[in-house]
Amino acid sequence: MKQKFISYLIYICIFNFSFSLFGQVNGEQEESEKEKQIKEEPGIKVIGSKDKDLAKVPGSATVISKKYLEETNPIDPLEALRRVPGASVRFQDAAGLTPNIGFRGVSNEETRKTLVLEDGLPVSLSPYGQPETYYFPSIERAERVEIVKGSGSILFGPSTIGGIINIVTRKPPIDPKFHWKSMGGTNGYLSNLLQYGGTFGKLGIDTTLFRKSGDGYRNHQSFQVNEFDLKLRYTLDNESAFTFRLQSHEQKAESTYLGLSQGLYRKNAKINPAVFDEKNLSRIATVMGWETSSTSFIKGGIRMYGNQSSRDWGRQDYLFDNNANTGYLPQPPDTLGVYSPSFLGRRPGDTIFMRETYGQRNQDFKVFGLDGRGEFSFKTKDILHEIDFGARAHGEKNQNKLYLSKTKDYQGWITRRNLLDDFTNSSAANFLYQANNPDLTNNQQRKIEAYSIFLQDRIHLNKDFQLIPGIRREDVRQTTITIRRSPSPLEQSFGFSYPGVSWIETNESSMARTSIWLPGLGYVYKVAEKTDLFGGVHKAFSPPTFSSGFDPYGRQYNLRPETSTNYETGIRSKLPYFIRLETAIYKMFFRDQIINTNEASSELGARPANTGYSTHQGLEFSFAWDMGKSIRKTWSLEWEFIYSRIDARSNSTPNLLYSTDYNGNLIYDTRPLFITENNNTYSRDTRGNILPYVSRDSGTIALPFSHPKGFFLRNEFQYVGKQFSDLENTENETPNGSRGIIPEYWLWNMSSGYKPEGANWSVFITAKNIADKRYVSGRLPVGIQPGTFRQINIGFSIEL
């Protein structure tokens, strides 16, 4: 692997040198740096800011514009992304700090199947090993948001099976500019965004300070986010520039995996029993790059990126008061708090016992990579070829640490002390507790080496038809080393040193490899002026992550990567009379889908398995008509209609899932994927069932109005159809809230603002979920997760 790594570095260095060489070919251009910046947007482009850029994408793509973001002022990325055709989102916290986003029926759980980029580079704390969105770029900093779901995704990786989301932020402006935006409202929400930047000679600079905080929608759900972003762009000559970026993100949030039982949700949806749960996230990222301008024969760049993060998450243990055999479960002796709807009508599972045990799950992440990519064109006879090519070498080093602790002082502060949990011999447990054992019970080191290359050729067969073949190669090596402490003499005397005890003497190491070719073939056909027919077929994949690829002891499961073959075709048009239209139909054949173990259960849990096949097909439709412009008025009144139809179904019977106890014995998982008859266990047949968390019908109706004098008003109505929470398609809701139908719901949002013509200031007001609709957003990880409540914000912006 070292030789392979060196070969990739040499390749990228040659890549870099070729840019320099070709960059000098047209060195006599007299175009000024400011003119070039206006003409061509620098950096890695996923789609681009111009209409012609969107027309080049050989598949379904959506751009959430700067205008929309300025009018709606979202405080959560899900507010903007849920209007994208084919999107499924699930709210879990107060400000989208851990968003759940998926497209076209692919799992939205912590967005792990969707690639999230910021300005073209991956931003996950661990893009290959643990792609869950514990960090997501703040939507308040976005200039626009780009979403790609078709064959254009082969230019990026990994985890593109659910599509690509690219958050585009502000580049250093041409003229010095100061921007301040402040907003506050209900639920204690307050945010401030300060930006200053400009171009001074050859140096472009842009700085951003951002802070937001709030109390959240439920009790004990407060959060605080602080961000700093510095961008530098130094023009080296007429053809190239050096770029540098430094980012800092600090987050502190009362965040929990625990939802509500059915009875607690009906009593008061704002209840949050997990009063001690807290997540702290710290992330520092840097990017250094070199890029050529659009006047070079080869334009592109090379970027070295890295980030270092820590995510510490303490979660209090709990127990529902239900037992499969006896009904009600008695209150445990270590209970700190009891949350129950009432004594009348209470059923087993309605009550939650919050215990005094407290797990501290701390993780450290280090990411480093080199990304080089370029574009050039040439002709073979009369056929024009536009080539996109690139390579990346990427490394990750993660450390996963588990502490066992005790909560103390129910009023709100916690002392973390070492705990040996749930021993049968209580006197032995107390004795061991007094023995001053180390807090750290599990230290797992995780490493990844990943390499990728891609090549795409845009073949202009004639002036109207483009055929776009492409291919991507991904090579991934994952390694785990699990280190646990040795037993003390005292523990040996009590007999706790035998093999199989998960927190003593179970050192393990393992390695897994994934290598895959990802081909694609797309086309764009210009039917008429500003009307394009597009389509294609491509293969996408998502590698097994550390949570699904290895068991808690560090042994690999030998799982195959999840793959899908995606077909789609559609039309994208700007018609006369100010009409915009995009519609697409698609079909995806999903293979080797992985059901992931729930990391909330510490070291135990269901064994992940490749569960076979599923088929996803659907229709996406987006239409907008500006009635005001079409009748030649100075004001604008648009009618927007967005609709998605998704049919995602299982085509195979899942394998039996099981857990492993401390002694290595198998215990079949309690999730309803099997049935037991006459002491025999059978897989439950789920063929033809709808996949969980996929709404078959969803849509948005919006009426935005704007006047040239500076006034705007936007009404938006969003609909989400019913969903199932499990593969069994269970209709009836269980008392603990973890299974059952997720009913349909409507949301009404409105925003309004005023910016006088020629003024450098504006004021605005936004109202989300005006009717204060109470709805179930999801039932993961445990129990009912309520959706967002009413949120009303007012604010202003100043630009100097």
C-alpha cells in the first residue's frame, strides 16, 4: 500500500506540473484578474452558478438559489432540502446539527448514503469510515446549494448511492464588502453572521464569523454553534492562483438519541427525558490549493485538505417499562427519574425509566487528502471532446473511546466515575467500583487508506447532441485495532478475566478491502432553445462503514459494498412566458443493502448483514410560472409546484440478524425480521414491502411575490405522505413509539421582507410551521422524534 500511495502522489505531482506548463501557454493575455474572476468562478464545480452549467449535467439536478435562501432564511438545512424533488428528510434535533437526508428512497439515516461537500470537497468527520453527518456546513453561510442525483455523480465520491449535496459558500469578492445579518425569534433562537472581504491587488480575502444558539423545540434541547472561516486567494500570474482556507467549528448541544413513547408524545410532545445527554463537537479544517484560470489549455487545480475533529457524546441509560413475557417491568433500583403519561390508560412501554448509568462515547477524527482534477478539450475531425479527469489520495485515522460513568445530582450536573455495570453479585460490583479502575473500557483505532481516479468525456456528436461516458475507480482499505485494558489482580480474584468479556483482554485487529469500478453513460440532447432532454445509466456505491463493517471486537463482517444501477431520463426547459420545467423518471436496482447496527447500544447490537435487493422507481416533477413577468408587469408572482412519487420496495428476504453476548453466545435480534414457530426460527418474508422512511407522495406548492420597490412575500405549503418505520410495514403503533405508521402531514411556511431600491439594508420576518402542526418526523433511533414546532424569526441585514 505504501508503494501504491507513493505512485498516486507522483501522479498528482505530474498532474500539478502539467497545469503549470500549460498555464504558461497563454501567458500574454491582458485580461485583468478582476475580469477573469467575474467571467469564471474559481474552485471545484459540482454544477456551477450559470444556466449553461446546469444544462451540462447528464441527469437530474437541482440548484437552491441564493435568492431563495435570502427570502426563506432557513436555520436548518432540512428546511431547504426537503423541497428538492425526490428528497426524504427526518428531523432529529433543534437546528439540523445531525441532519437525516436521503434521495429516491435511499436511507436517510444520518445522511450516511449521501455525499456532502462544501465547495466541492468532502466535509464529513470521516467520509469513508463513518460518514454520518455529525458535522454539516451551516446553511446560513451558503450562497447556493447544489444537488446531483444522476450520472454526473461519478466525478465525486464516496457514498454517492444517495446523491450529492454541495454547499457553495462565498468567494473573496472583487470590491471590499462588509455584510452583517442578524436574526432572532421564538424558542430562544439568535444568530449573527458577519462577513468581510475584498480583493486588494493580487490578494483576495474573505472572513466569516457566525454564531447561533437556541433553546430548541423540546425541553433540554439547547444548542450553541460558533464558526470561523478564512479564505485567501493570491494571484500568482495571469493564469494561476494559490488558495488557502482555514475553518473552525465549535458545537455544544443537548442532543439525544432518545425519543418519546406513544403515551408521552400524546401527553406533551416537548418532553425530553434525557436531561443529561450532551454532544460536544470541535472541528478545525484547512485547504491549500493551486488552480489555473479558464484561459489555460488545461484548467483545474490540486488541493491538499485536512481536518481534525473530536466528537464527545454523553448519553444517559434508560429502560422502557415493558417486558415481552410479563407486560409491565418493575422500576430498576438505579432509577433517577420516571417519565410516565398517567396511571389511567398507561400501557407497558409508555413509561421510561432514566437510570444513573451514563455512557461517554468519545471519538477523535483525523482526515488528510490530495485532490487533483482538471478539464481540457480537443477535436477528432469535427467532433469536440471535453475531458474531465482527476485523482485523489485520502487517509483517515479515527479513535473511538467508550467510558462508563455514573450520573450524580439529579438537578443537572454530572460527575463521571468508573462503573462496572449490572453485575449479578452486587457486593462484587461495589467492591470493584471502589478499586479505582480506569474509566476507559474500550479504545478502538480505525484507519483508512482510499484512492480514486475518474475520467469523463463529453462527446459533442453534433451541435445538439452530447454523449457522456465516464468511469470512476475506488480502492479502500479499512483497518481496526481494538485495545482493552488488562484485568487487575482484584478483578482476577473475582473471576472477571475469562475470555469473551468485552471490556477486558479482548484485543483484536482486522482489515477489510473494497475495490470497485463505477461506470456511467449519459446524454444531453438539445430539443429546442433552452430545452434539453437528458438521461443515462450509472453505477453508484457506498462502502461498508466501521459501524457496519466490523463487530465491536474489531473483527470484520466480510460485507460487500452497497451498489446500485441507476437509470433515468427527463427534460429540463425554460419555456416562453417565463415557465421553468424539469421532470424525470428513474429506476434504481439496489444490491447488497446493509442494515446497520445501532451504535446507541454500546458494544452489543444486531449483526449487520447484506440483505439483498430492492427496486426504487419514481417520478420527479418541478414547474414554475412567473405570472407577473408573463403579462409584462414590473412585479413578479410565481406559481411553483414540486411533486415526487417514489416506489421503493424490498425484493428479497433479509438474513437473520443476531447479537453477541459477553460470552460469545448468539442472541437473535428482537426486531421483527423473523418469526418463531414450534421452537424453529424463520426469516420473515418482506418481499414487496415498502422500504422504511420513504414517503410515496410528497410535494411543495409555493407562491413567491416580489416588487421592484423591494418588497417580497412568500407562501409555501409542503406535504409529506405517510411512511413506514420498519421493513415489515407495521401499521399499529407500539407503546414505546419505535414502530408503527408515520402519518402524513402538511406544513405552512411564510416569509416576508423589505429592501428599498438601491438601499444597503433590509428587514425580514419568517414563520415556519405557522399552524404549529404536531407531527411525527421519525421513530429512530429510539422512540418518537417530533417534527419542528412553530418558529418565528425577525431580522435585518446590512451591507457596506
